[in-house]
Amino acid sequence: MKTKMTFILCLFLMLISCNNKTGISSLKCEMLTNPLGIDCLASRLSWVITGEERGIKQQGYHILVASSLELLDKEQGDLWDSGDVVSDQSIQVVYAGKTLSSRQTCYWKVKVSTTKGESSWSEPAYWSMGLLDEKDWQAQWIGLDRAFEWDNPDTQYTRLSARYFRKEFMTEKQMKKATLYLSGLGLYKLYLNGDVIGDQELSPTPTDYSKSIKYNTFDVTEQLLNGENAIGVVLGNGRFFSMRRRDNYYPPGHHWLYNVRNFGFPKMILQLEIEYTDGEKQVIVSDNTWNVTADGPIRSNNEFDGEEYDATKEMAGWNQPRFDDSIWLQADLTESPGGKLEAQINPNIRIMETIKPVGIKEQASGKYIMDMGQNMVGWLQMRVKGQKGDCVTLRFSETLNPDGSLYMANIREAQVTDKYTLKGGNEETWQPMFTYHGFRYVEITGYPGIPRLESFEGKVLYDEMETVGTFETSDSTINQIYKNAYWGIRGNYRGMPTDCPQRDERMGWLGDRATGSLGESFIFNNNNLYAKWLDDIEQAQLENGSIPDVAPNYWDAYNNNMTWPAAYIIIANMLYEQYGNSEPIAKHYASMKKWLDYMKENFMVDYLITRDTYGDWCLPPERPEIIFSEDPARKTDGLLIGTAFYYHLSNLMNGFATLLGKPEDAVYFSELSKNIRQAFNDKYLNKEVPQYSNNTVTANLMPLCYGMVPAEYEKEIFKQIVSKTENDFNGHVSTGLIGIQWLMRGLSEHGRADLAFRIATNRDYPSWGYMVENGATTIWELWNGNTADPAMNSGNHVMLLGDLVTWFYEYLAGIRNKQGCIGFSQIELKPYPVDGLNEVKASFLSPYGLIQSAWLKHGNDFQWDITIPCNTTARVCIPATTGDAITENNRNISEAEGIEFVGMEGEYAVFNVMSGSYHFVSSK
Ligand code: RAM
């Protein structure tokens, strides 16, 4: 057993308002993740200070953690009383009180002293501990380890009906509290006395179930009845009973792509703990006293192929007391899937938005095509009235054929078909439970009568994550690209970041998110999701150190390249920089090093990497119908890419080693980097021209952005990038997934933000704007996604976003960490007001609170409104020719409170600015 890490993150956010008059005002508390059933001992506590006055800086805090609200109200921190701590730390404060035990609820509050006075105590918040020890589980795994005559699990499209479990029990006395712990694999729906518990869908989160199994915790005190009670659980297949069975349909040796890992028939573990007011306890557990049937209404459910629901098979009252289940079967006691039972910290999937379809047409007799107006991910809810036995079939696609029918070719082998058989009588409302689709269009057949728009709703499902960013500009192309990115990113959050939501793939491809995750973090609070994904990656690591390209490893994709597994290290760094979260680095450092060592031992010769799989994946090809370019001048040597990646990762590891207090490792990585850089330049830098390798943008950009180019060649190398882009590609992108990770930042950092802007606003091939021009409402897998071979041509992939979203926030809006700082404790506000763009308005809810940047060009004036959160400071770079020509709130800036002039830096006047809101005008 692994020892428990003391760095595990649990983030709680409190908002504390300091009113400038009294120093104290309304307090608000906000929880970011489900605070129930956490299984880390060293929770991290964060709070946000808000206030109108400028220059609010925390000077100290006092945290109280109590075992009851009453004690907390009396200001007795029996679990932890931090005392008055002189510190400006207001995020990620590690709980340092009494050792916590299973099931314990911890109530806490905090007060702070600031440069502008003291706050009062915050409103209380709480978290509760889950089941920390395997011995806390008295429940057993139960299931039904077989299929039935109506199932067909052995075909290519594994068909398996949902399993319905039930258990009745009595409560005996007055109840105080009831807590339910459940893991139902692959997916569950939980009921108590007929009511659905929780609003999570498609839960729990997917993992390698042989390594780790996540359980969810519910407070069900309100739902329990005095006397008779019934629990009902429905189990779907999810990623457990797999959509394409590796052990069955496909012969061994068949390409791994088609063999999805299978974990067995669905199974569950459930424990309900009831506390009575007299102190007695009762525990209801899953065991073989539970009854089960697979002969219910969900006849088949499969994440690729859809769900079939026969309402005539409904079993009214099955999840309530006194249902006659005499013909049901007894549940089998089954083996555990093997993984460690752990509390789920990343958010569950929920219905996050409901949209209305925008059009419907009869495309052929009885066949209707409905348009959702947006390529979305989730499912359709339908209202329908008809005869018993009528069957409505729904099929889903991203685009249409010229004749108006569904274009299915790029969905590949996924059947994406939902079927609903009516029970007849009154109007019926239905939505599936255990599948999801990526679609804009729906084909409706068999609908009794004429389907009307009002009868359908699109349910948009993704991980429940706070939207933390807003971004809008005066440029409509950029706005639409941003919107497409927003829809694409959230549609691919499913407890893991998937590559796509629609075809027979939907896997957590590492390379797609290496840099994308950073841009995404400006839009969504993705801290807990990506921290969980790093655990998935670690669990997928082989004994020898190898890391696959896909995690959880439902596919057997151990290809041993640098570029995809690199996400492991790059994303840990992102979590540290964006959230100040060092826990993933501490937790994964050893495995990261093991992987790098493995790659070095096996694939590094004379400091050069000798193996690659994907090259600069999906670069814009020369002909519209092909997926992969055949033009050697467009392609970048994969070994150059791999070696540059190793260099970059080795530098990151150097930083990690220093952070973790491992000076010897730091020296090791810094030496290694030096040697790689030397070998890389010896091999790939042609000093005569100068250029790297065959002079592609990617070949020159990577060493430039990674700091590998000898100083004397930097300018020339950058010129090559510009000239290639301007002359050979007419101001268009020429990179694939690799180069795109640095393109926009690289151009802007070296003085050509205007060229980045041109690339971002192009409407012709290849560009994001070309996708928009061709009707895309998400981002395509291929630059030529409207013409290329459907074999690999998803309409909803986010990998080609590269660093675009990061560029929107960090460069156009100019919101970023000050260099060398983390978690936005110190901010740099530095916009790049390129020609052709008149206005940018952005906000970002950082760990310290809301950062805003809104600028506008007005005649010769550059007007800029910014907000810097309390307890931070900012280095503010105002576009100006001199410092004197700037006003703040209509006064000369030198008279403004909270601002100190640092000096001129190029085209910017630089100031150190305290927290608060400011209105600048800089005149030319
Ligand atoms: C495709 C995936 C993914 C990419 C891999 C290499 O099949 O969709 O986006 O990372 O290939």
C-alpha cells in the first residue's frame, strides 16, 4: 500500500468582504468541489478577500476548525485553532490540526487582518471525511456476472441491458443523520424511496478500475423515512463493461484502436450509515440479500452506440418500499474490480445547460432532421404521445449530407442510436441515462404524429466546473472562435479530457491537452479534473516506466514517444502555475522521473531522442482530401520534436526538483538539459542560413520558445518563422498539434502579435476562422475538416487550439501570472493592442478573486479598466510613449493612489499597482 500523501488537495473557497467603512461586511462562502466524503488528511484551505478600497493586503489570518457548528459558533476550534498567524497566504493553507478520522465533519471559518483593517469571522464552511480505511467498508461488491437471452454482449456492438438492484430496510428510531457511500460501475443512478439522489449523471468518474475506484458520498438524511425504506440502484455499462470488448469480438493482434479494455459485468458497492439521535448506528450494505433484475426498461446501453429504452417494461414502484420483487434474482457476491476505493475529488458530470432546437424538417417520409443550432455534447430529452409499442428512433450526427440526411461517415463504427418504445396513454417524457452523443443534428423516425420543436430539449452534459473566464472583443471572428472553443472544451470534459465526443473513440489522449489545458484553465476551473487525470496517467504507467498516449489506459497505446506522455509533466506545471497547486508535482515527481529515465535509457542516443510516433500531428495538408501531408517541406522531423520536448521537460523537472528540495536532481536535470541543447544544435541548427532542420515553422519555433537557440541566432531564427508564415503560407498557420502549442505566444513574444492576430482572424484555409466560415460551432480535428477523409475527421476536437485561448487571455486581454509567480499572487497586466482590434473585454476568476481587463481604442486614446484582486499586486504595463501622458480616473497618474511608476519598457509604461479597480487613459 502506498503511504498517504500529505499534499492532497481539497480546495475550499471562502469570500470575505472587507467593507472599507467598518472593515467588515457580508461574508460569503463558496465550495468549489463536493465537500462531502473527502479522503485526504491534509485539506488545503483557501479564501478570497474582497473590498472596494485600493491596496488591501492580508497581514494575518486566524483559522478555526471545529467538530460541530455549535463549537465553531462559540469560537472553539477543537480540531484546529491556528491562532493569529502573521502571513499573507490566503490560498492553499494546509490543515494542520488534529488527525482526522473517517466520517468526521469539519466546520471551519477564518478571519483576516489586512492593511485596511480586520474582517470579522467568515461564514462557516465545512468538509467531511470519507471512508479512509478499506476496513471502513462493511459492504460487499455485488452484481450479476452474466448476460441474458435479450443481451448480446459478444457482438461488436456489445449489447447489455441495465441492471436494477433493490433493497428494503426499516429505520427504527428518530434519525439524526444518514450518509450513503456508493460506487456503481460502470455508471449508476441512485434512488431512495423513489426519488433520484443527487443531480450527477454518468457517474462515477472513469478510471482504470483495477487500480482505483471512485465512490461518491451523499447526505440522505432528508430522503430517509421513518419505518419502511427502499434503495434502488441502476447500473449501466459506461467504460466498465466496455463498448468494444478487447477480450471478445476482435481477434488478438487486431489493431489496438478497436479493442477497448473490458473490466467485466457491472457491479456496485454501497454503504448507508444511519445515526440515530440516541447515538445508535445502523448500517445498510450491499450484499446478497439485495435483489436484482436485468429485465427492466433499459434494454441496452453503450456509450458509443446509444441507449434503448422500452417503457412497456417499466416496473412501477421498483425503487420504493413494498414492491413485489419475488420474480427478481438474488444479487451475486462478486469480486472487487481490484482498484483501491477512493473518494472522488474531481467533479461529476451534470446537465449544465439546456438548449432548444432551432429547426426541424421532414427529410424523407416519416424521417425528420432536427437542428440543435450548435454542435453539443449530451443527449436529447423528448416528449411524445402515442400507442403502446410505438418506437421512436433517434440518430445523431455533427453535419448533414447535401441531401439533408445525417452525415455519418466521420462517426465511424459508433451506432449513436437511441430508441424509445412507448408505453402508450398519456404524454411520455424520456431522456437516456447511460449514453451521450456529440451532435448538432438528430434524425427522428417512428415518432407518432408530427414531431414539433417544443417536444425536444438538448441537455448539455459535462463535468460540473465553474466557468471562470469571460472574453469578448470587437472582432466577430475571434468571438466566434472563442465560443467554438468554449463549446468544444466543455463537451470534452467527462471525468477525463477526451479527444472527441461522437465517434467510436472518446479517449483521454494525452497530447491533445498538453498546452490546451492551460488555455482551458482561463475558462473553467479545471484544477481537480486535471489533478485526477495525472493520477490516471500515473496508474497507466508500466513497471518499466513507459507511459501510454491514452489515459485511463482503455486502449493499449504504449507507443513510447516524447510528445504525448509529456502532458504528464506539462500539466503538473500548469496546475502549479495557474492554481498554486504543488501537490501534483510532489505526488508524481518520482513517476515523472521514472518515465524520463526510461525514455533516456531506451531511446536517447548521444542526447538525441531517436523515436517518435506522431510528428507535428494534423498539420494543414497540401490537398483538401488528405489527412496527413505528403509534402516533406511541411513536415517536421519527429526526432527533432522529441529531442526538443525532452529538453523542455528536463527544464521543468529541474524546477520541480528545486521546489521539492532535491538539489542533486536539479543539478542532474540542468546538466542533462545543457547536453541535450548542445547535441540538438549540433544536429539540427544550420548556422549558415541559419535555420533548424528543414526550416518549418515548428522546427524553428520549438527551440526558440524552449530557449535552445544560441543568443546570436535568435533574431534570425525568428525571422525564418515570420518569413515562412508570411511568404510560404500567406499569413496562415502551417503547424499541427506540436507547433500550434507555441505559435501565438512565440510570435507575440518576439514582436509580431500582429501576425498572430492575422492568423487568428483569417477566414480562409487553413485557420480557425475557416472552420467558422464553413459553419463550425466547435473546433475541428483537421484544418481541412470539411473536405478530408472521414476516417479521422471529428468536428469536435480541441487539440488544434494549441495556445490560442492562452493567447486570448494572456496577450490580447493581457492577464497572466507575473513572471516567476504562481496562482496569480502577483499579476502582470500587459495587453497587446494590435492594429485592427479596437476592444477587448475579459475577466478571469483567479484563486485570489476576480481579475478584469477591458480596453478600448478611442481616437488617439487607449482606455483601460482593470481590477486587481485583494491580497495581490500587479505589474501593470500600459501602452504609452511616456509615463506622463497617462491619466487614472481623470487625474494625472502620478497623483493616483496605489500606483508606483517603474519605468518605460519598450512601448509600455510600467507601474506597480495595488489591489483595486482603475481606469486608465493613455493618449498618443
Ligand atoms: C486521434 C485522436 C487524438 C490524437 C491521436 C494521435 O485518433 O483523436 O486526437 O491524439 O489520434
